[in-house]
Amino acid sequence: MKKSTLTFPKLNRIVREENYYEFDCGDLWFRKNVDTYKDFDKCAGLIIEDLNKTKLKNFDDFGMCMDYTAPYPTQLKCLKENKNKTQHDTESFYLNRELLKKTQIEGFDGVAKSQSISLAFGRVSFSMVRSILHNEDKLGKALTQINEQKEYIVDPENLNFKTMIYFIKDTMHVPFEIYTSYHGSELLIRIANNCPRLKTIIFTMALIDGGFLATADLKTQDSYENKNFVESHFNLDFDLEDFIFLRKQIKPHIEFEINETLSKKDEKILKDKGIIK
């Protein structure tokens, strides 16, 4: 496999009016040693860098999403069988994937009219990319050329995402990863203390959504080798000190809630420490 010079996660786009950050976190097959906890911490760090540049001090809204692609089990089986036989060009794979996302975002008619159209892995020239984007008549021919070289076709069901931070009215939902992350904790404190409408922070599990992984079983998710692509859970034995720290740093009128069934013991500890009411 050709080694990719691309590094992930990388900032994909920012919607300034909503303070919305979307990150491209790569592919669960092509990336090595994917760790969603580390990815989240890096993403939070990149957001902080951007906030320091823009000097934003007031958060009326905020959102953060992490995007991953992943091959279906049948695609994954073929990739594993052929990994020693084929020289994959990971740069071209990511070019194709980003092109698919670009056409979806911009509403390109040739793609929007047919959800079955997909872009394939292969060595694609920029002239071919331009023909796909700007000349619908050439679309079928271009895709045929790409598909002849395919190893892994990327379609909308291969695009998965984890919405890590989002607002609903005066409530901010954040993942359990946030208080164990150095940059995540800093980001949460910064947003919470500078959002006038914020009344409640709900700590919850960041679910996989969008693509086929949203309904995949654990066996399927475990089939991606050397990948720590897991959904986070609350564990007071490890998380108590982090919660105590956050409670002290965030304005006292902002309430904390934990979106998980608590044992009576854990609930009592959290109430005694003043973390929840």
C-alpha cells in the first residue's frame, strides 16, 4: 500500500454564522491506528487555534462534527484479500472521497439526481475531476474510467459522522470524551462561560450516524484492524476528578446533566460533590 502524505483529522469546513466546525477524519481502512479519543482532542485543539485567531468571545451557537468513511463488510473483505496484491494510491482515494462530498455539498445536479452514482477509488487526474464537476455529459464516461481501476467505491452510505457538540435551544450536548480530553475541556469551558443563553450541559454518548455504521453491530465495527473506533461511556471511577474540575471552572448557574442511567451510589456521589442537582 502506498503511504499517504495526508494527516488526519483535518478541518474540512467552517460555517461562521453558526460556529460550526466539520472535520475530515479519514477512512477506517486506509488510516492506521485510528483512535476517536485522540481524533477528538486534536479537533478540539484545531478549533481553539481558530478561535484564538478570530478572537471570538461570544458564542450564540456552536457545533462540531467528525466525518469518517468506512468500507462495507463485503468491500472490507475484498480489500483484506487484495491488500498484498494491489498497490493502492491513498492520495487518489481521498481525492475521490472529497469530490463526492463536494458534489453533495454544492448540489451538483449529476449527483443530486441519482443517489446511486458513486465515485471510485483509483488514479484520477484533475482534468477528470473537472469534467465530472462541470460537464454532466462526461460524467458517465469519467465514472466508467474510474471504476475500471476501483478497489473501494465510496457512496453516501460509506460516509459516517459523529456529531460531538451541538445546541438545542439553551442546552449544549457534549460527548463523554470531552472531559477526558485536554483540549476538549479547554474548549468546553471557553464555550460555556461565553454563551449567555446556555443553561444546561448534557454529557452524552456521541453516536455514529449518517452511514451504514449507524446500524452496524459491534462485530462489524471490530473488523477494522487496529482501530479504536468506539462509542464512549460514562465511568465515574475514572471520570470523577475531571467532573469536579469542570464544575469548578464553569459558571455555577449552568447545570450539568448526565445522559446515562446512574447507579444510586454514583448519583449520590455526584450530588454530594455538587456536580448534578
